[in-house]
Amino acid sequence: MQGEDKPVVGFIGLGIMGAAMASNLQQAGYRLVVHDNRRAVGDPHVLAGAAWATTPRAVAEQSEVIFTCLPGLPQIEEVVLGPTGVLAGVRTGQALFEMSTSSPELVQRLHAAFAGHGAHFLDAPISGGGRGARSGKLAIWVGGDKPSYERYESVLRVMGDRPAHIGAVGSGLVTKLVHNCASQSIQSAIVEAFALGVKAGADPLSLWKAIRQGAIGRRRTFDGLVDGFLPGQYDGSDAALRIVYKDIKIATGFAATLGMPMRIADVALADLQEAMDRGWSESDFRSVMRLPLERAGVEVKVDPTAIQDVLREDPPA
């Protein structure tokens, strides 16, 4: 899109993330209508050529597509459904991309409200933090009407380099929740294990340099899922389960001698123990990944060819 071919974009929520994304849209030549409950944060955008709207409803009335980036559920509900909210000014066929981390219940409620007006609500949470928002290196996970996503994908790409349509409404939020849950668990595990090394006397810099070259240090965090988990094949021969069980048991035992709690590792050890109790000791160590799937009552079995297609499109590190 060039010049006047670009849609007028409404942007509500000019916090750390929202302000940066709105600025990137302006720098890319998009005409902006902005709103925030703090008038002062809109001044830099107005000085750069944006129009100020006094209410979210006015944003919807003056824009073709609307983006919201808000701090919490009460703010999302008020901005979208309030008396002077977006829904009060929305037109048939118009799309709202809600970029906050919402709740599944609220996403479905907002989707139904928009559908009742012949409009489209898309959940589009983001990941990348303030730095990513400023640099335009954000993941944007979108759930909802795919034609609306495709129509405004070029707008999304100005704000984030990795927009993706995940599926039906709510699937963008689910992706964000899965990502954050995994990232916090992984972070906790890494810090816990690193603290064990420091407590045992290792130099922090030397330890960090060394573990970066280990088995998991040379891969992207989630690329390990292609081995066994995604294809649902746990008959590899990298290492027997009993070997990994022994290693984690030694690690947690060593930590106990140092008087150091290992809450995350203890949870991992409990799963390994359960897998051992099931007689999987000689199975590939990844067979322990079956346990969370069983508890959830789900199966993961992705076509290996499809996995390779993804890796060719976006090669592993």
C-alpha cells in the first residue's frame, strides 16, 4: 500500500508497547487516529501528524481498522464495550485487532458482540517486549476472521516482523498463554540450575560460556520439539530414559547436600520417576514427554513432512 491507498488506522493505548507500534505506523506513512485515557501521551503522535480522538468510539468512527493495546481486562472491556467504546462506533465489516493479553472468556464475548454488529473482532496478542515494539521485531499471533487478517497483514508487518494467523477466534490468545507459560517455566529451570552451579563454586561467566555449547544451548528453545514430541515418535536412540533419570537424580541429590531447594528440577524428576515406574527405562529419554499429553487427554502427531517444510521456511539456528 502506498500513500492514500493505505487505510486510516485507529490506535488505542499508547503505553510502552502501543506508543512504539503507533510511531512505527506513522513512520511507514499510515494516517493515524489515536486515543489514550492520558491525553499527554498522545501529543508526540499528534505532533507527528496523527489525529486525536476524544473517545474510543470516535476512533472507530474515523478509522478503517482499529488496534488496541491495553494493560488489563477491565480496560479492554471498557474501551471496547463501554458507553463510548469502540463497539458503539463500529461499522459493518470493520475489524478490531485486540493486541493485549486478554482472557478466553472475554475474547469470546467480544467476538460475539462484534459479530452482532456485522464486524470482526480478532485477538492478536504480541510478544517481544518494549525493545521489540520499538524495533518492529514482534511476534503477533492472530485468531479470528482470516480475510480480515489478510486484508491488514501489511499493517501488522509494520508493527511486527512475525505476524501469523493461527486459526479461529481465541487461538491467538491461546498461543500467547502457551508461550508465556513455557517461557516462565524454562526461565525458572535455567536460573535454578545455574544457581546450583554457582553455589557449587563455578565461575558464572565460565559456566554460561560452557552451557551455551551444550546440547540445548545450540538450539532455539522450541526446536527440540521436532525430536519425538511433534511427530509423536519416541523410539529414538539418543539416550535411554534411565540415563537422564540418573543424571537428574544425581543433580537434585547434590543440590540437597548444598542445602539448596530445586523445586523445578524436583517436578522434572517426579515425571521421570513416573516414566521409570511404567517400565520405560530403556525407551528414549523423550518418552517422558508423553505424560503431560496423557494427563491432558490429547495426542500430538504432526506429519514429519510438514515439520520439515516449516524448518526449510525458517531454518533452525
